[in-house]
Amino acid sequence: MNPKFGLFVLLLAALAGVAHGAGGPRARDLGVPFDGTPGPLNAVTDVPGVEVGHTTLIAGDGALVVGKGPVRTGVTAVLPRGKHSLDPVFAGWFSLNGNGEMTGTAWLEESGFLEGPVLITNTHSVGTVHDAVIQWRLRHGAPDKEGYSWSLPVVAETWDGYLNDVNGFHVKPDDVFHALDTAHGGAVEEGSVGGGTGMVCNEFKGGIGSASRVLPARRGGYTVGVLVQCNYGQRDQLRIAGVPVGRELPGATIRDDDVGSIIVVVATDAPLISTQLRRVAKRVALGLGRNGSYSGDGSGDIFIAFSTANPGVAGADGVRQVAMLPNDKLNPIFIATVQATEEAVINAMVAAGTMTGINGHTAQGLPHDALRDILRKYHRLTN
């Protein structure tokens, strides 16, 4: 992304009164109770080697003019071994409801490997992002010994057309390069950032959220991290910590039905192979169910899980030795996935402030004080 354009975007965001996540409180800070033990960052980047990068595009205000804005969109990149590694990882994926897109999954299922990053954007920018990540990978990797280079990237989407000029095709290749090149470990920016910039979750402002769980030493001490781009759900279905928060917060509805989507990326350092990781990806659905999701017909709910263990096993030559947990030792991984998914969604909603987009459409941020009052009413507030 052009640096001057980035400054222009931030200036317009301020002028438009757009609030987005940048170091504010997270769900636990508000006293929301969750099960399990989080990692130091409570983020997908607690899994060693995982990096996350965003490009956030916010510009303009007022009436929709296709091709000109307002713009509320972006790109998020998750790199399993960081941007300086070309080493594939074992992976699996699962579609709970397929009214959405995640490219590259046919080969992922066939080969058992994720080769490269996972990119998440808006529905109508999948093609641009797909082409751009191939260009980026070509810049970072030499052709094979026969002189060929090829790539089937994993690019996923959710629809941000309630707030964003989605048919304006504002995500450009440079935006994809920026998300990849600036990806880093450490804290993950949440809320209205990256691919989650224009997303709506349970009829409140949604976006990017993350969380992690660390297993006890007797269970291997492994880490499970989750990143979500949440854009699904209805207000009256929203539950937080078992409390019917959505019904306690009446307000104007944005959707008549569950026609949003959610993309979930699960990372772990536990030694799992692709069939086991597909089983892990399925457990994401149970975490979403804790928050009230029923995966409606119009919702694209698609999940991918990968393991950073077993480096180098995808090499082309020789016999490879693979480490893996027995299937009957996977339950702690399943539980961690459910818990981290539940929390990641609420982190996204807590971080995402109120945003106004095209034609004055507004997605209200989840009100923090009201949330605390409701949890207190149900004796679920922790502080």
C-alpha cells in the first residue's frame, strides 16, 4: 500500500468519525468469563512462528458511489511459519455451511498441506487477493528444479457490502503485499481492521478477533490459537458467557436472517496430521454455538486448521519421519479450539467500535458498560 494513501485513509477515517480497534479493552478486561488458560498474548500468535498482518482501507463518507466509496474494507494475512519461510504445514479444513468461499481447499484436502499463507478479505476481492499472493510468493521463492513455479493459495472471504463499496474493488495488489510484508508476531490488532474492517457480527460491529489456549504440561503443554473474521449472526441469538446478551440489548435490526459469514483459522504447535486437523477444524462450530450461532443457510462458515510441528516433512526427496499425537489424545486440543473460538469472536466484537459506511449505514459497537451490566445481572461478571 502506498504510504501516502495510508495516511490519507487514516485522515478520512478520523474525519468520518469511524472507530476501529487499536489497543482498546478486550473481553476479559470487561469481566467476561471464559474457560481455559490463555497464552501470554491470548492470540493466534502465541503459537510460535505464526505471524499476522493487516491492510485497513477506510476512506470517504456519505452516499454510495460505486468505484469511489465510501470504503470500509481490507486484507488480513496469517502466515503459519512467518513470511520468511516457504515450508508447508499439515492442514485440514471444514465447511459448516458453504455459502462462501475459501480457495485452494481442493489441493489442501488432497495433499494434506497448506502451502503458504491464509488471506482473508471481502467477497468481491477474492480474485485480486488470489492473484496478488501468487505474485508475492513468486518474489519470495525460486522455481523448482525443473524451472516451474505454481501456487494454489488459500483466500477466504466474508461480505462487507452493508458498510463498504464492495463492488468498487478497492483492494489492490499493493494492499495484499502490505499485509504480507508487515505481518509480525506479538499482539494481534483486533476489531475493524484488515479484512474485518467493514464486517458486522450479530448485528453489532464485527471484524477480526483472536484468542489462544495453552494445554497443561501433563497434556503436552501445546498451544492452540484462533483468529476469526466474523460477519455472521443475528442480535437476538447472541450469547456471551452463556447469557442472552442480544435479547437484553434491543435495537434496530440490520438483518432479517443469518446471511453473514465467518472465517476461522486455527493454529497449533501440537504434532497433528491433516486428518486430525480436519477434526480440529470441525470443533470450531461448537465454539460458535456457545455464542449463539446456528449457521444459517445464508452464512458462509468455513474453517481451516494447521500445525506448525513437523517442519521439513513436505520435502520432495527421501522418506520423511512424521510425529503425531494418537487420536485418543486429541480431546484437550478439541476443548482448547472450542474455548479459543468462543473468546475470539467476543474479542472481535468488543474491539470493534461503531462504524458508519455507505449511505449512512451504521453498525453499532457492542456497548461495554451495558455488557457489564447484563453480565452482572446474571451473576457472570468476573470483575
